[in-house]
Amino acid sequence: MARYFENTTVFNFTWDQVAYGYWNRYPNPHSQHVLSEDVVSRELREGKLHTKRLLTKTNRVPKWGERFFNAKSVKIVEESIVDPKNKLLITYTRNLGYAKVMSVVERVVYREMAGGRCEAKRSAWIDSQVLGFSRAIRAFGIDRFRKNCNQMVMGFNHVLMGMFPRPMPQSTSNSSLPLTASAAALKGVKEVADRATANVYASVQPNKS
């Protein structure tokens, strides 16, 4: 049976700021395990931005796990939906490869709270089908996932504070981002996402000079 993990984080930023900052999370000093980001598809559907990305992350395992994991990195599929009208950002991620050894399925919902701050509710299901070792692998997966969550929050806060150094407005009507309509917000988020992707892509290209 899969192990379930859940936690909630409150960011001291508006939902608009978090939705913009999401596409610029990497690189940051707390998430150096993320090696690359590639957009598979991105489109606007019914007032929402749908994106599918492929992320590559390092795959460090303890000594005992080397008999099951021999890859130095792992591919992650991330699907996201940005709904600026209802102020929702929902992400779904799952690992590719080694899924029978350990599969990690994650869902995160970023929503606006009363008072203007942004709440992120994270749910994860971790499973293993390795006969005789599944229980130990699930326990290891939960422990590592919990630690990675702490690093993720620190890294995301680091990025947000760099992008929005001023204190969060006391009301959502005073948002520091010039968003006056959901259509404008959606266009703005898409532009930020496209630009962030281009910056990441450029940073990993070999220097031809």
C-alpha cells in the first residue's frame, strides 16, 4: 500500500506573486539537485494556462539503495494548470523510470488565503513494488520527500524575496502586480513562464565562443 504524505505551507506573498515566481524557482541555492527544465507543451484553454514540462534531477541514494537505483539522474513529468480567475495554481508531478522501484506522485494546490497570502497544500503518494523491500523503500521515500519539501520551501522563498523584496500588501486590492483582469493575468503568467524557460534553456547550453 502506498504511503501518503501531506503538508501545508503559507507563503508571505500574494497568489499573483507566487504564480509569477513559480516559473523562476530554479536555479536557487537550496535546490541544486534540479539540473534542467524543458517545456513539452503549453497552451491556453478556457481561460487557463496548461503546461507540461520535463525536469531532470539528481538521484542520490543511500548505499543500500544502489542495488535498486543505478541512474545518476531521474526524469520528472510536471503538469500544471494556472487559473487566474479563481487564483489557483495546481501542479501534478510523477517520476519516469524506476517507477516499480519507487514511484512518487505529487499534487500541489496554491490558492489565495483570506488576508491575501498564498497557501500551498502538498499531497504525495509514494509506493514501491520491490518484493521484500517495498516497506523500507516507501519509508525512505517519505523521509527524503519530507526533507526535499523543506528545501523546496526555502528555495522558493529565496526566489520570491529576490523578485518581490517589498512587504506583502495588506489587501489583495493593493497587489504590487498590475493585474486588472484574469485575461491580462493569464497573458502575463504565460509570458513570464516562457521567458523563464528561455533563460533556463540558455543557461544549460554549451558556450560556443
